[in-house]
Amino acid sequence: MFTMKIFNSLLDAIGNTPLVRVPFNTPAKVYAKLEYLNPGGSIKDRAALYMIQEAERLGLLKPGGTLIEASSGNQGIATAMIGAMKGYKVIITVSEKISEEKQKTLQAYGAQLIRCKPTLHLDDGASYHAKAVEIHKNTPNSFMLNQYFNPTNAGAHYSMLGPEIWQQTQGTITHYCAAAGSGGTVSGAGKYLKEQKPDLKVIAVDVPNSYRSTDKNPQPYKLEGIGVDYDTPLLNTAIIDDFFLSGDDESIAMLKTMAREYGLLIGPSSGAVAYAASQIAQNLTEHDTLVMIFGDSGRAYLTKNFY
Ligand SMILES: Cc1ncc(COP(=O)(O)O)c(C=O)c1O
């Protein structure tokens, strides 16, 4: 089938990403939602769009204003992309841990990049989040999207991602599996899907070393864009059935498998999700349909030599 899409604005090209069957060795149907096909290259286009549009509507963001955000890269890239086309100045704080590619992409969109030393806790006064809060306080006419605490982050996925998955699977989805950082993706779409089908299972993928998994005693880990590193108000534990922990080694090994056996070049958080889904799917039947979220592409991490 040939469908031609024409958009009047780049913003209208956000979302409606493909859902693609992945032939894992299971009687269940497993699908990947290819979020890396968003115009900014990740799932975060959705959250940034909703948070910026809401700020404009509420008058918190005015012409000539400055967008400020703390990010593990993708939220910043989405903010920089939208800021560029709308004429806002953009300042993004990141941890030095994130890939060179993501840092250079931010600068390519014209954003000012502030690199901060990695911290184990997001609420550490030296963290990239704390730095963004400080810059926001000292910058007149600025708006901080604040993805880690802004409920509109999860709201974007409730309003947009969840309904897309429901329509694409024609209501047959039984398992929804997504990485948790802020928790917006898993909680927002998870809530929508569970409202449609209360016995649907929502699986949040975290890392074993995160603040949440270690009962507030986090340890460093290599994966980016995944890991619950603070008491996040966005993680809706009431609708999450299970937390699956994917570690560095199995997630990074999965990146190679996905690229070489399935032709899916995905980023590390998606490697963690793919590993989780491959394990969960072993216990599913032909009556089950699992949807996993692939948040970004492996092209943003090639210099990390994971592949
Ligand atoms: C590639 C990727 N996957 C997953 C996530 C986690 O999404 P959320 O913050 O909605 O939990 C992020 C967050 O930055 C990300 O960049």
C-alpha cells in the first residue's frame, strides 16, 4: 500500500510512527514501535512538543524566550529542534556520560550545551538537572520544560502514544513494555492502554543499578535514557504490573543481535527493552500481543562501540 503524507509543519510529522513485527522465537506476536523515526530521532519529540505547546498556551513561554532543559540527550534534541523552528533560544544541560553524537546533534540545532559531571542522584546539587534549575532561575523570560517533574511529559504519551498503539494493534495488545527514565513513556501510554483493557500487562524496564532498583543506593551504569534515578512523580506504579531489570551486559549484547539478526539498529535503552521483551515473550502464547518501544536509534551511539 502506498500512502503519501504531506505536512504543513515539521511538528505535524511527530508521532504516527510504524509498528513493526519482530520475529522473536515465541508463539506470541511481538511488535516494535519505531520511535526513532520521529523527526528529532527519538520518542522525546512527543513530550517536548506537548510541554512547549502547553507553556505557550499558558503564557509561560513568550516570543523571544529561552527554552531550558536537563536531558540525557533526546529530550534536549527534541527541545532544540522545536526551539530552532519556533525561534526560541535553547540551553540544554547534560551529563558528560552521554554520547558524543547526542552532544553534537544538540549543537547542530544551535542549542547551547552545558556539560555536567555525572552524579549518582538526580537531586544532587551538582547534577545536570540542578544546573538547569539554576540557569532557569537566572535567565529572564525563560521556560524550563522540566521533563523529570512535569506531568505533561506523561500526558503526551497518554494522549498520543497510547491511542496510536491501541489503533495500530486494533485493540489486540496484551503486553506493553517500555523503558523507564522519568517514567513518562511507560506510565502515560500504559494508563491509556489499561483504561481500554484493564487486564493488559504494563512492564516497565529499569536497570539493576538505578536509584529505584537499589532501594536508593545507586551505582554507575553504562546505559543511557533508561534508569529511574530519583523519586519520580511521573512513574505511575498503580498501573505498572512488573519492573523488569535489564543490565548493561545483556542489553548491550542485545544491540548486536537486534542489528545483525533483525536489521534493527537501536539505542541502548531499546536494547534493554528488547532483552526484556525477548525474555517475557518466552512465556506468552499465540493469544498474546506484546508491543515494545524502541526510543531511539543506534546511530546516536556508534562511537560508544556497543555494536
Ligand atoms: C531513548 C530513550 N528511551 C527511553 C527513555 C525513557 O523515557 P521516559 O523518560 O519517558 O521514562 C528516554 C529518556 O530520555 C530515552 O531517551
